[in-house]
Amino acid sequence: MSSANAVRIASTTAASPRRRGPELHPVPAPVRRRRPRMMYGVVAVAGAIAIAGAQMGLSIMTTQTSYQVSQLTSQQRELTWQKQILGDQLAGLDSPQYLAANATALGMVIDESPSYLRLSDAKILGPRTAAAGASSVDALGRSAVGNALIAKTPLVTDPAATIAGVPTPKTTTSDGTTPPPLTEGLPTPSTH
């Protein structure tokens, strides 16, 4: 090796003391871990309590609503029964027997041979005589077909009389037309 080369190598190594490879530097001192702040814990616990409280409140409201729905369903069922009973009573009052009985009680008579008025030319068809003082058809007679829906219904002109001829009772009590409410389950017969 020549001395010039040696001087050059020595001067380059002296001028830059670099090494090849990773740089070395001092390691920083470990940072102390900070304790969690108390506020974060309080917010987390308060959030959990708020969520649990909201769930309980919603559960209580849902339960209360289901009781109200049950009560309204029961009330609707009872009103439906009453509607059916009133429909049956209305059908009885609309029956031909009840109308004929009330017409007879009002003094109307049924003639055997009725007369008719033709509206197109105002001509009277039939015998042209007035009906007799008594009706030829007995609406309240025993030969009439009975109607159980109106057998005890009072007549319009005489509230004490019925189609069956039986006077109506003076005291008004529950007639038992509505079924009993089902509060204790279905009624069952005693077998022992």
C-alpha cells in the first residue's frame, strides 16, 4: 500500500466517523403511565346506569300498554255481545207478528178481501167496501206462529200486555240476556 493511499484512507476515516448500519442513539427514559382519569370512569358508569334505566322504563311502559290492550279487548268483546243482543231484539221488533199485534192493538183491522188503488189511473180494484169492525185474521190468535224473541215484549199501546197475553213483570231486574263476564276462567260443571 502506498503511503498516499494510507493517508487518504486515514483522512476519510478521521473526517467522518460514520459507520455502516443502523444508527445508534440513546433510548429515552420510559414515560410513566398516567392513571385513568376519574371523569372517564364516572361517565361510563353513568352511561350504563342511564341505559339500564331507559330499558326498565320501556319495559314498564310496554307492560302497562299490554294491560290496557287486554282491558280494551275485553270491553270490545262485551260490546260486541251487547250489539248482537240488541240486533236480535231489533229483529224481533221488526217481525211481522209484532207489527200485526201492535196494529191490532191500535184498532187496525185486516179485511178478507182488500181493495187496491192503481196509481197509474187512480182506479180502485176490489170490492170497494169498508172492512168490518173485526179483523178476519187474528194476529194475536193461537194459530199464529210464535216468536220467542218478542213473546215477552210489551205492546206499544198497552205496556202491561204482550203478544203472548202475559202481563209484563212490574219490577225490572236483569233478564240474563248478556252472558256472565269471564273473570275467573270458563265456567265448568261440577262432576262430583
